[in-house]
Amino acid sequence: MTKKNNTNKGKLIVFSAPSGSGKTTIVRHLLKQEELNLEFSISATSREKRGQEEHAKDYYFLSTEEFKDKIKKDEFLEWEEVYRDNFYGTLKTEVERIWSLGKHVIFDIDVSGGLRIKRKFPEETLSIFVKPPSIDELKIRLKKRKTESDSKINMRIAKASAELATAPLFDVIIENDDLDKALQEAETLVGDFINHKED
């Protein structure tokens, strides 16, 4: 039996974007489309919980020590130290959990993490970059959230400029200047990718 028939692998749908681009809104919309058969990949993080966030629902919240220990044991598909001692990553067990349910994995993930997944699974992955209309618009959206200090927002804006430069490395770029249009575009792209049969 070939390895291909032996593993029940689904597809991997990666959404990456600068913070405030609207990727989370798009991912939530796609998860509601039952015919797409998607399950959200819950990331692990070493940051503190915010607001009403719950462990194993929004993130797997780990201490910095736990996170570093899992890195040493090679338990991550991808990981990154986004800010000092502020880690994010995708546990291998999370993708296995979703594939074992017979579903496709959808990621709402940092740009570099998204590109790492695409490199590891080039055939199974559709990588989508969500582009904000402009950096100014991004700043307005982040301020409206009222969840972070001005200095944190400025850090995110600086990071966004670097992230925008990686957009051409993704399979597709969706410009989110009209949310309804972006949602429709995402739905069509993901549906076509999932339903595309290998020759």
C-alpha cells in the first residue's frame, strides 16, 4: 500500500495577514460553511489570556517554559518567537486531531508560520494572504479594537509593513477593502481547492 493511500490527510488552508486585516473574520465565516468541512487549528501561545479567551478553544495557553520544552521535543509543526518570550506555534497533534476527524484544517496564523506550513506540505496547502486596503486603515482598525496600548499598536504597524512585503510568496492575495466581497472570494477559493481532485 502506498503511503498516499495509507494516510487520511485532509487539506490545509492557511490564512495569514497583518493584525487588523480581517483574516479572523474571514476564517470564522468559512468555518460556518458546513460543505467546506473545515476545523479550526488552535494555536499554542505563551502569551497571557485576553478578555474572555479560553484554553483549548481560543488558544492552548502554555507557560514560556512549557513552550520551550515542546520546541526541544520537536512537537511543533511551526513556531515563532513573535516578540521577546512571546511564542506562537502549531502543535503537530492539533493537525493530527483534525485529520483524524476527516476534516480539513484551517489556520489563522502569523505570516512566517503560514509560509513554513506551505513549505512542509506544498501539495496539501492553500496559502492565502489577506491584505488591508492601506497601513493607515490598519492603524484605524487596531485603534478601534481598544485592546492594546499605542506602543503595542505601533509595534504591530511596524511589523505589518514587513509582513506586507511577503504577500507575493503566498498562493493568493485577497484585498479586504470590501468585507462581503472578500468573504465571497475566500469561500470560492477554498471550495475550489478542497474539491480539486488529484489526477
